[in-house]
Amino acid sequence: MTEKDDLEKMLKKLKKDFQKNIQPVLKKHSYFVSKGERARLKRAKAIRRMRRRERQFSRAA
């Protein structure tokens, strides 16, 4: 019984590790993104992050 539990725990840990470390890299390299497009995406992501934080602070106040 414990071997099965250990195997399930290890499999769950492997899945989490894959989702955290490997999947983003695969997604990033799945197609070519030009330097300018990367900059636009980075800027848009920063704007979304700032807006999200503003909403959180306005709710808390």
C-alpha cells in the first residue's frame, strides 16, 4: 500500500515540476517572436499587472 502511495506522490510531484519548469519553456519556444513583439508583450503584461494591483488596493482601502 505504501509503495503505491509513494508512487502517486512522486507522480504528482513530477507533474507539478513539469507544469512549473518545463511547460513554460516549451510554450515560449513553440514559435518565433520578434524582439519588438516581445517588448510589446512585456509592456502589456506590466500594464495588466499594475491595473490588477490598483484594483486590489482600491478594494482594500
